[in-house]
Amino acid sequence: MAGSTQRLEIAKAQQEQSRPKIEISGLSKIYKGRSGDVTALQNTDLTIHQNEFVCVVGPSGCGKTTLLNIIAGLEEATSGSVKVDGVEVKGPGKERGVVFQQYALFPWKTVLKNVEFGLKLRGLSKHERKETAEKYLEIVGLKDFAHAYPKELSGGMKQRVAIARAYAVQPEVLLMDEPFGALDAQTRAQLQEELLKTWQTEKKTCFFITHDVEEAVILAQKVIIMSARPGRIKEIIDVDIPYPRDQATKLDERFVQIKNEIWSKVYREYLEVAK
């Protein structure tokens, strides 16, 4: 009986994992400019599954951030559609949390109050806000800094606050636009490991933009390579390296093989931009 129950639970988990979370169909974005139209995205199709961690790489100007902003509901597509759980995106939604490269913290609020902000907008009680904010500050290793102000924190600590704030409102999808891009190598490596631990605990669907191929491979289950403008999905590479991953994983032969494969393809796109 116990064996049957376990098999049912595994089957249910596998079915949940295979369920489409984000469906992008025929997506295009054209910006109007003084010198003419600029096509940032062209006829893009993509499916991201429940709890999947996807990283996007490609040359500057290939439409990575535009794609994220459309998924977030911060920009409108020129044509095509984005659906989350089968519902078309028409604007920002509580099921989608966004973390940008810039921390966007309120300097006059403490760390705790910054994390509580979104919870207050949702109408949670003072006790619920404090309890939830403290939980996520502990997850990102900042519980002891709850009453500090942003000016008293390092860049890496500020980004941890931004991540805690995004997680605290319990989005189903986490959209991250180069969140570690401005950090030093050591802090970046530390936050990569912390993000992976949090993702495995919280079971979110993650869409992560980076220029760093090594970062993409250490984090993602799939790496999406985008073409030079107009942005299109050039290729999707499966990263068949088991979790948990840490910095030692970067020394594995398979890791190096996948990283070199992706980098060679991305580099070809950089050369296209340079023409």
C-alpha cells in the first residue's frame, strides 16, 4: 500500500513538472523610433514548464529584457501572446515576481520594511507581514540585518533583500533580469548557490537573464540562446547536470563541455552584431 501511494505521489509530481506554466506564441515586438522601426523580437515561441529553471543568453540588443518585460506585463507585445497557466498576460500580476539588476529598494525603509512592502499592498496584517518577511530574510541570510537601512548594506546584501522581497509575495513565476550582473565574482558565486537552494525549496518557475554563460549553466535546467536582432530563439540546450550544484560543479568535465558548446553558439551571434 505504501509503495502504491509513493508511486502515485511520484507520478503526480512528474505530471505537475510537465505542465506548461508559461506559453509564448508568435511573439513579436517592434519599437517605433525617429530613424524607423526596430524589431526587438520576431515570431518567438517558447514553453516553460512548472518549476523549471530557464536561463536566457545572447548578445546585447537581442530582446532578452524585452521578452522578460512582456512576460512580466510591463510591456505590450506588438503581436502574439504570453499565457501563464493558460491565462493571457494583460499586465503585471501577483503570480509573477520580478528582480532587476538595480535593487530598487526604498532608502528610507529598513530591510524588514522593504520586504514587507508588497505584503502590505496585499492586505496582510502587521503580524503576518513581519513573520513572512523574517522568514525570507532568514532564507537569504539577512535576518540579523532586518533593522538596517539599504545604505548600510553591500551590493550583494541589497540584492539579497530584493530577492527576499520578490519571494515574500510568493509568486509562482520569478523573473530575473541580470540580478547578479553588477556584483563581484565572489558575491556572485555565493548568491548563485543561495538562489539554487531557495529555488529547490520554494519550487518556483524561474526565468533568468544573464550575459554570463557559466552562470547560465550552473543555474539552469535549460539555456535559451537568442539570436542577434531581430531577437529569435536560436537554440535551446538542456543542461543534464544533476542538482544540487555548487562552485565545484564548474570543474566537472560535463559542465565545461556544455559551457563551451553554448559559448561557441553565443559567440557566433556576437559576431553577427559586429558585422
